[in-house]
Amino acid sequence: MAFGAAALGAALTAQVPTDLVRQILPFLLIGLALFFTLKPGLNDASRAERITPALFSVTLVPLVGFYEGLVGPAAGAFYMLAFVTLGGFGLLRATAHTKFLNFASPTGSLAAFAIVAAPWWLTGLAMGAAQVAGAALGARLVIRVGPA
């Protein structure tokens, strides 16, 4: 679902005006950072799920995947937010599930861009390497310090 929706979003980037989203994006990213920093009770404890996994898969996963393909930044944070607030996951479990989706959706975007545009392969590979390094560092921090 994430792969397909992201591919669709990426294929539509040339047809959809994204200027408004790009203006709103910095505020959205700051809001997400504040949410994860200031929300009391965000820990590794699981909570009651608010929607079923099936409904989550057919609504939120394609919605965030489409956003990732169309705009891009913070899709992983949106997946995480959805898993924690609606899926009832603790932070570590949400992080693990987010990683799978956050691999599928940019891969779908890349597939669409490779067909309809000319990706900047070198830039993308450098960004991918930086993402892997950051994810490894983050995983080590979570293991050593905990979800806080």
C-alpha cells in the first residue's frame, strides 16, 4: 500500500501545485517535533488501538505513502504518529513498524521518478547513506538510553 500510494504521489508531482504545502511544511515539522517532545506519556507502553490493523493499512498507510511521494519530508514521523496515537503501539514497536513503511514508500516514489523523470542518483545515494547512519545511531541511542 505504501509503495503504490507513494508511486502515485510521485507520478503526480508535476501536475499538482505543491507551493502551499511547502510553505506550511516548516510549521508542520516543528509541530511534529513539539508533539513528540512535549506529549506526556509517550513511552514504550502499548495502549488500546483506536482503529483495527486492517483499517490502518487501507487508510493511513496509503495516505502517508501518497504524501511521501508527492511532498516527502516527515513521512516517517507521520507513520510513527499514526502507530502511536491510533495503532496503540509503544514507541519502540512503532519505530520498528515505521521502518518497514518508511522503506516501502520512498522506494515507490523512486520507482515512479525513475520512469517519469531523471532522478539525481548521486544525491539520493548520499542521502540514503546519511539516513542509514542516522538510523543506526538512533537505534543505538534507543537501546542505550531508552525511548525517552
